[in-house]
Amino acid sequence: MSTQPEERDMVSVRLDEKGRLTIPSTMRRALEMKPGDTVFCLLSGETISCVKAINPFDILAAHALEEHRRGKTIRLRDITRRQGGQQIGDVT
């Protein structure tokens, strides 16, 4: 039997005196949530939906690293050469 929560698993949590809910550890691990992460909450009728925020720069960095690994990146030096521009450090 898996200890990972299924997509539709529902758990009961209690609101503390400061209005906080604790996300169960199995769900935090499944979403790789850490202290300080941002979570967006949406109120729809009597339902609150929460979604872990993802830093768009992390997505861009992962994409850039993958492109570099595949050899699909171009060095700035090569771009300036193609455009006939002066490179940093060139003496005229």
C-alpha cells in the first residue's frame, strides 16, 4: 500500500486559534513543499482551493539548462560577431 497521497485523497485538518491549517506531511512531501513556500488560495462558494506557487524563474532556468545541455544555446560573443559589433574587452 502506498504512503503517497492519491490525487483525490481528502483529509480532515483543524483550524488553530490563529486561523492556520496544517497541510499533512504526506501532501507536503508529494508537492515538495518547504517552509516559506507561497500557496495561492481561491474561495469558490464554500470551497477553498490551494495551489503551490511556482517561481517562474525556476522554470526558465530549468529550460535554459536543458537547451544548453542539448547544445541549442549561442554565446553572446558569437552573437556580437555575427552582428559585426564590438566585443567587451576588444581594443579599437
